Amino acid sequence: MDFILKKTSNRARAGELITPHGVIQTPVFLPVGSQATVKTLTPQEISGIGFKMLLANNYHLYLRPGTETITKLGCLHRFMGWDGAILTDSGGYQIFSLAGLRKINDEGVTFRSHIDGSSHFITPERAIELQQGLGADIIMVLDECPPSDADFNKTRRAMKRTHLWAERCKKAHRNSKQALFAIVQGGVFPELRKQSAEMLAGLDFPGYAIGGLSLGEPKETTYEITAQTAALLPQDKPRYLMGVGSPEDIIEAVAEGIDIFDSALPTRVARNGALFTRRGRVNISNAKYKDMEEPLDAACNCYACKNFSAAYLHHLFRCGELLALRLATLHNLTFMHNLMQDTRTAILNDGYAAFRGEFLKNYKATNEEVRLEQKKKWLKTRG
RNA sequence: GGAGGGGUGCCGGAGUGGUUAAUCGGAGCAGACUGUAAAUCUGCCGCCUGGAAGGGCUACACAGGUUCGAAUCCUGUCCCCUCCA
């Protein structure tokens, strides 16, 4: 794997990520397909939108169908019929999301399967071995992702463990066709983030991720920590902000020099009727869309917006029809892809700051209106 | 004609003397979701008033009655269903 920095606009960067499964232009958003599928869509539809890389999950695939099965069937790309690039997450996020089902110590983490209750001990070495079995283009170290409200000592302990594990992962890593990325931890504490970024940068990984953000902390904090951490990472290596996110979060993080994003948000939220538009997030099942003849976003080039009225999407959601989930996912992923292309274009034209301002102004307009209304109400009651 | 059962809020359906503006579903109205245990979860949901807490009003087919107190007991009326003839 190689990373070429093409252009910077202030701190924002446009680059190219060269993988065994193609060249990926950055900034890039990876759709999440934890179980070797981006829920509701075919690989053809995903690449039809324009995506060239996606994310899958080591832990979930290890549990089911089992890494061996996938290896036997010719690795993950072939198993899921995707010939673009793949990044696998190690399972570190499951230390956070499945907190009630695992026990952790310096040696590794023991998960109790949410599927059948069976017990599974995953060490950093094992996490690498399993990811090698899947054959993704980029793999991640096993990290300990603590909740964002963890106190300093707890966060520090998780960070130390993540560092220890990063070294072990690096040592265990053999397959030179797979790039192993490190993950900076340190929660919402700038001094820990600094320690973490510096320590890991010293280990010379081919790419660096920032983990443990967008887990419930205020957005301002997410942005501050992202900015601070990104500034401490090597210039010539790709930077990956894990689990982010929403359109506005990505716009902010690109400004701080992040190159890679992934998030389940656009797809999950789509399945629940929340659709991204240039004017902000919208809930298609709201009553006001019942009779809307125009497409949800006339400027959108997705299959759903080109072929159906907002009223039809509204109807599909009301009925609980499966097509609703597909069309909404198609729409949100198209929005994300277009957004990333636009950020890249803006950077290449050295106009990112203006682009960002314009985007946020429009995107937040709707939310801002709602907020203003609430504020008015509040003020009225206080005289 | 005879015997029995029943009429509850937008709908379905609990409740059989006070703690009931009335369990629970559904529908409706909103909100949340960020390295996916999620086609999930949360709130509101008689009317008026209030940001809320609260307050006021009207309610369990209809009319009357018993009772300190009734959706719940009694009487009458109307309507619906089942079985027998």
C-alpha cells in the first residue's frame, strides 16, 4: 500500500491511497459492511454509486461464518463478491459496543458471543491472524476503545494497553500485502492524545487512525480532539478517523487533515427514515412528505431521487416495505460519496474553507430553524 | 318466538365499586441513532390552559337510580352477536 499526498488546502488534504484492489481518492468515506455486506445493497450497487473501498468487521465474521470458512472460499473479496478494496476493523470497537459481554486484561479480551453465548479469547496476535485470514487490504490493530465518559485513569489505562497491543500486532503482522494501521486512543484528554500519537508515530505504521471519538461526547470536543491529534500524526501517512460519521462531522474533520472515514451512521439512519440533503437531515416518514410530488432532493443523482417522489418514499416507509430501506440506503450513500468528491474537488482547487462554510451554512439551516423555534418558545416563557 | 352473550378513548381490546383520563397493542405525531447485537430504540397520544409541574372540563351505548364514591351495582330504552325454534 502506498499513500500519495496530492494537494493541501490549509490543513485539508487530497491524496491517493494505492491498494492491491485499486486506487482510492481521498478524502474518502467507507460504507460499513460489518458482516461482509452493506445492509440492503449489492456490491454492484455500491460500486455503482462510486465507492471503491468499504469496511468489514473481523470479530463479526470470525463468529459467523468463521474466518476459516471465508479463507477456504478464497478470502473476503471473493466471498462477498467485492473486487474493490476492503478495510477490516479488528474487533476493538466491540470492546466498546459489547462492553457487557466481554472481559479484558493486558493479555487480550474474552468475548461471550452475542449469538450463542460461547466464549472467545482474542489476543492482539489472534486479531492479526484472523484479519490475515480475511485478506483485507488494510487491517487494524486491536485497540481498547473506552467509552467517551471514562475518567482520566481509565482512559489512560486503555491507551497504555492499546500501545502495548499495537507493538504486539506489529510484531505478529506478516502479510506484506496488507497494510496494518495503528489506532490512537486517549479519549477526550489532550495530554493522553499527545502521548498516544507520539508513541505510535514512533512505531512507524503505514497509516494512523484516531479511535474513541463520536461516542457521545459533545461535537465541539470531537472536533477539538480530532484537530489536536491529527496535527501530531505524520504528514506522509494516511489518517483515518474511525467511526465518523455524519456529513457535518466529516466536513469539520477533513478541514483538520483527515483522509479516511467510515461510519454506520448513514446506512443505519437511512433504514430508520433519516435522509441526508444539502439542506440538512430530514425524516422522510414525517407527515409533511405525504403528498410531496417532487423528489426528496431534486439535486441528487441517486436512483431514488431520480425515479421517485418523496411521497412514494414516505409511503414505503409507512408500510414498512423493504424497498424503503434499500432506496434510503442508496440515497444516503450517494450523498456521502458526492460529499467526499466535492470536498476533494474543493481541496484540489484550494477552496476548502469556502466550501466548508457554504456547506455547513446550508446543511445546518434546517436544524438551525428548529433550534431557533425552540429558543423562541423558551424565551417567551421567561418573558 | 325462546335462551344466552355483549356495547370502553381513532381502531382492536383489558378493566367488574374508590389508588382510573382509564393496562396493553395498533394507528397517529415527533425525536434519537457515528470503527452496526439496530428494518432498532425513546417520548407524546380525550379537550382547554401551561415551558413544565400543575390546574380546569368532558368521558366507558343512551336515560334514570343506588352509593360518601360507578366504566364497574340496579331499572328502562336502543343497538349488535351466538344458539334453539
